[in-house]
Amino acid sequence: MGLMFKDETYRGDYTFSNSPSAILRFPFPFHEDRYRYAVNIEPHLPGPKGSAYEFAIDIDEHYLSDMRDRAITLKDDPLRCQSLPHMLTAEWDLLELLMTSMSKDYPEHFALTMDGDRWHWINRPMGIDHQFTFGDVATLPTPPMEYIGRQCQGDFCLLDQRDGDLWMDAGIVTSQADWSLDFDVGMSFKEWHAPVPMAHEAGVFDRALKFLLNLQLGKPVRRLNWTMSVNPRLDTSPETYHLWGSDRASVTPENVADKVHLRVELQGLWRLPRSNAIVFSIRGYLIKMRELATVPKWGRRLPRVLSTLPPEIATYKGLTRYQQTTIDWLSKFDDGQPTSPGVWPDDFPLPAKT
Amino acid sequence: MTASAGIRVRVAETETVAKDIKRLRLVAVGTGGLPEFSGGAHTVVTMRDGERVTRNPYSLMGSPYDRSGYEISVLKTPTSRGGSVFMHDHVQTGSELTISAPVNFFPIDRRARRHLMIAGGIGITPFVAMTEQLAREGASFELHYAMRSAAHGAYADKLKHLYGGRVQTYCDDRQQTIALGRLLDGQPLGTHLYVCGPTGMIDWVLAEARRAGWPNENVHYERFSSPPIGQPFRIELAASKAIIDVAPEQSILEAIEAAGFSPNFLCRGGACGQCETHVVSTTDAIDHHDHFLSADEHASAQKIMICVSRLKNAGGHIVLDL
Amino acid sequence: MLTPGIISRPVYPGLTLDENAKHNLMAIEGEGAAALLDAVGKAGPDVGQCVLSRSTIIFTPGSSAQRSLDKQLGYDKQLADLKPDALWIFPTLPTAMFRLRGVLATAKMGTRLYAAGTEPFIGSVIQEALVAGIDHKSLITEHRGSAQRRVQCVHCKGFTEGVTTNPVTCSHCGLHLLVRDHYSRRLGAFMGVCIDVEDPSDLPKTEVLYP
């Protein structure tokens, strides 16, 4: 597989960057030159080889750096990982899902052997070799969601399904785009989405909830969410906002290309077997403007998307202070040529259509 | 879910467990095993009887932790549309069936301090799996199981053996009845009630729970309802203009599936809302049999649950937004 | 009067008497007593008496500013005149909640919980209910009195009580907080987020929005 894990930081000196192959596989979210809010759910089926969609759970070159950053965030604030008491069965379901996915799709890095309830898990990059009894918390050093969450990229929320609704009753969330797990734990689907502008009137969340209530075992779905951040900072939580918020006002024409990042969340939703809960994964990807512009189609499209973005959405996503500076820098890549439909770079090796 | 989803299984074993109740053990065709499931879940079994295709939901009553096979129990009801008769008379060891992945509309509420379960007759089936899961997770529960006679009570001995005093049985033919009022009053705050069985029994338990001051949030139930038999009529699908005849013992959903389409469905019992369809026009009154739409929605005749509802009289014509 | 807001902002539908409850536990603060009196009045004497004979009222006058007003209006006497099975009067919110917690620990199913008063009071009652295993949707609630809010600073996690303005200064860490309409039932508070990080010179004027 040839995955080389980088050693980079998401705070302080911000050494994070993408290799050329990471740039090409970035899950660019805009399939046209304009952004419109939509639920945009699709089946989470295997995507093109080499893409971020190839496997159910995506592990990339940033794996070890992500896990180090998560550990720092959790040490500073343990409330980023919480689980209401009734969610333990769902936690075990999540552990099973992640361990089986990671070991199946990245066998050179992860191995899982099961002998009835006796499980043996090996995580070579993190130097973990652990035997435990599935279902028995005493045999793991930390509860199941925290245990596997510290070894897998992305945030994970466990949604309890009851009373015709979904409840965010557990999660390990260290790379959120500005929402608080501690505040939202215990909320229903529409309650935790309450701050999102415009979508409630359009009935977007009613339809999404109805769809998710009927999510089937073995038929996961995915969607993309996007925002932007200044500096490749994973921990853009409200809790630490008073520390990073001023970054938004620090963008200048000289630094915009390296400071401003497009931040995309690949969100997956799986029905869990023993608990009947749903796991909502939020897998974040960052790319700076300078890297994004190396893909000609994206260099044309992004300024067009940003120039036509409704102001309420720009405000909600926190872009307003640096939006114009970003558009100005990107516009040199927009020669007015048409862009091909779809998200892929024009030279991404897609499988031939039959 | 649509008709095209499914897991291919083979009947590994059958057993008559009580009067008119047959247990079937289903194993996956090919390798891979079956997914573990949550207690209270059911599977929708596709039965092909010549040209006729029926799909019935059955509670998964085997161990939720047994990946090598699923177990269902079928009560033979001669007045039904034939699904249970088919399962009793034509499905035997070696038969192959298609089943859906487990779906759960009757889940355990794990916030509960205690779980109080009331089963009537074949309604015991979801509780067999739920009690195993609750026992494994160390939860506090009790199960009250009413049956017509000991001969009718499938799994009573097994459950008593597993859970001792937590299981009480009541036989109608010995005039034993559940002292429901006293049972409900004695439960500590935070107890959740689950009931499954004949519809009359469910109605009785729900009414008693309301009278005893139990809030709706603590009361859960699952009705085993199948589509009723009715009059023949005609449907038209607005998108394709296809005209499809619905036979008396066929549901609208089954008729549309037989014609080669795959509308959305899930529970096939009028409870979940997934098959809710907009009515474009109808020449006859709709006979609603679902438990999902409100009384106003029923009266408006704008929506219909195609898995259980039909037109009242013979010869009607309904146009559906499909 | 509480202003409507986003969906996570709770709504308190109003007190109605549950005739089926075997036992009614009514947590009342200050002007919430008027809500109970109104509900009993609306239900009529027969129903009212029947329900009240199976009711325990836990009453606290509320904040000290309210207290003299309550004494003038004589809520304790009016509640006693309802002839509930028990009437317990506590001087403050924490003491009332302590009693409520104790009662809930041994209560049986068939107990209906009511809450009337300011939003922070109702929030505290709901928190006790959650601990006792009662689903929040089973509570019967009505807001009366001040629209003041309990605000949690998302940065230091400290709670600031009796918030009537927006923005507000966190009583723990001193940051200037925008009081959002996003509400957590579990925490019983609205979220406060630092308002002047991106532009320290742009601190909006303090307005009394929740009197």
C-alpha cells in the first residue's frame, strides 16, 4: 500500500501539509460552480481506487499526526469524549465496525483475530498489541469508544434511536467545525442541528431524519460537509474559540495562500447491530489554498463558489472576514474557462465507465 | 428498504414448539454468517408460492449473538392470506428463502431502570431475544407471559429455566390472568413497559397503563398486523401510468412489487411510515389499516400506507404518486 | 414572555392536570404558583380536588427580589388552600431540588412531575427528572415570571445565573459572552460564546433582552 505516515502539527507551528497524492485524493465537495445546501446523502459504497471513498474507513498519510493531536486535545479537555451510561452496547458495536474495517482494508497496518469473544487487535503504526474479551469493559484500558476512537481518524458520534427520533448520546469529537459535544450530548436530531441557518424551513432536516430512522444494517450512507479554516487547526471547537477565533482576522493577501484552508468533512452513517443505534462519523480533510490551486479545475471553481455564496451561509461558516481576500488570491486561477461537472480533478484516475 | 434487498438463507431445522407454532432455524447460504441483531428486531421473509409472492415480518427470536443462524416462530392462522399456512405446510428443512437484514421497531430502551415485559401468545417471540440481551447486559427485567393453555405457550419452559422467578406464566384455561393494575403500580420510577401479543391484549395493556398514570414515553408495543383481505380494485402509478390489479388477498405494495416495481417499505405492518404514498386521486373510499397516519390524515384521503391499506369496495381506481 | 427562537430552544406548553396519575409531584417557583392556581381553576372544582388530594407541592419563592412580592401575593397560603396531600416550602432553589431528588429516588411509576416558574427553575427540575429516569417529554411545564436565563460559558464551563442581558460577562472567567438561543436540557442552560475574539473593539452594546 505504501502509506507513509507524516509527522506534522495542527497547532503552534502548524507544519501540516499534503503530499501531491494527498492533494489529488482530497474529497473536493463542489460538483458545480455554485454551492446550494442539500442533504446530498448517497450510499457509502466503495469509491474509486486511491480516493478517500475507496474504503469504509479512510486511513491516510496524516494518521499518526491526527492521533497525536487528538491525544493532546483529550488531555487538555476530557469532555471531548463522553458517553451516556446507556450507550455502552453501541460503543462495542462501534469498536467492532472500526476494527473490522481497518484490519480488512489496511492489513499491513492493522490486524484483528477473533476466537469467539476473545479478540486480538494489533495496531502496528501506534505500537498496540492487545488481547481483550469483546463485551467486557474490564479487559480494555479505556471504554470501547474511546479505545478505538484514539486509533481511528475522524470524530464519531453514537446516535440512540428511540421515540421516532435520534439522540446524540455519545461521541469522541476533537476535530469539530465549531460545535460542542459536551453541550449537545443528549440532544435530539433537530435540536443539535438547530443553529444551522436556512435548512429547517426547507424541511431538509425532516426528510433527513425520516431517512436515517430507516437506515438499514449493511447499507451505510455518506455525505459531504464543508467549511473553511484559518490555519490547519483540527480543534476548532467553541471551547477553544477564544484561542483561535482571532485567526479569522489575521488573513492578509501575503499569507492567504498558506493560511486559509478548505475543510471538508466526509460524513458516514452506519446502522449498528446490537444496539440498533447509528454511528455518525465525521472524517475531516484540510487543504490550503496554495495546494488546492495546483488542481486547475478546483482553482477555477472555488473562487466562483465563494463569490456566489449566500451571506447567511458565509456567516454561519465563519468566513466573512477573509472571504474576499481568499477570492482575490484565487481569482488568478480563474481564467473564465468552463469547468467539467463533478468533483474529480481532470486527471484523476477514475475507473472507465462501462 | 426495497424488494431487491435480501439475504439468501436455507432452513436448517424446523420444530413444532407449541400448538400451531413452528420454529424455523435459518442459516446463510454460502459463507459469511449473519449479522448480530438487537433484541426486538424482525426480518421480512419473502415467500414464493408459485406466482404469488408474499412478504411477512417475523420477530427474530434466536440469540442475538448467534451469527450462525436466525430463528423465527410462525403461528399458523388459517384466516390469514396464506403466508403462515405456506410456512407451515410448504417450507421444510432444506427450503431456501430470502430474508431482509434485521430491522427493529421494538427496541430496548436502555435508559430504563427496569424492563417490564408483557407477552401474549406468539407475541412472546421478540421477548425471547430481548431477555437474552438484557440478561447479558445485566439489566433488571421481568416477563409476564399469557397463553391460551400450556400447550399453546411456546418457550415458556425454556424462559423459566433461564430466568427463574423473573418469568411468570398465565394460562387462560386455568383462569390465570395478569394482575395488571397491581403490577403497574408497583414499579419504580424509570421502568419501561413493553407489550406484544394479540391486538386486543395490547389495547388492554395500553389503556391500563394510561389509567395507572404511566407516561407514553415509558410504554412500548409492537403489533403483529398483516395486511387485511379485502375487495379487488385497481391502482395506477402516476409516473409510469402503469395500471395494476390488486387481488383480494394481496396488498397494494405486493401488487406493485409483483408488477416489477420496488417501492420503499420497511415494517410491512402499517407502523413505520416508510411506504407512505401520496394519493393523486381515488374513485372510492380508502380503508386505512395503518397505525402511523393521524385521524385527520386518514380523513383527508391524501396519503395511504400501501403495505396495509386498500380501497373499501370492489372495482375502485386509485392513482398513486409513484 | 419567552421569545421564540431556534428549535433547540425549549417550549413550555402550560400546566394541565393529569387525572390518571396516581401521584402528582408539583415543583413550583415564585409566580409559577399562579400557573398552578390557573390550571386548577380551569380544571374545575371536582377534578381539581381529586388531583390535588394526590399531589405533593414543593414550593420555593424564588430569587430574593421576588420574595417580598410573593409574600404580598400570599402564594404559600393560596397553595395551602388547594389542600394538596402535602405542601413543602423551601427557602431556595437548591434546597427545593434536594427534597425533589429525595422524593424521586423512591417514587413509583404513575407519578407525574410538573414544573412551573422561571426557565432556570424548570431546567433544574428537568435535570433531576433525567437523573431519576423520567423522560423529559413526560413533564408538564409552564413558564412564569422573569425571562432570565442560566448561561453556560462554553470556554470555562462555568454557569452564570440570572442573566437578563446580551452580551453578558461570564461570572467565572470574565470573558464577554454572546448569549445564544442554543439550549442544552442536560446542562439546563443556554450557551455563551466569547463575542469579541475576532475584533476586540467590536463589543456590542449590552441590552436587556431577558427581563
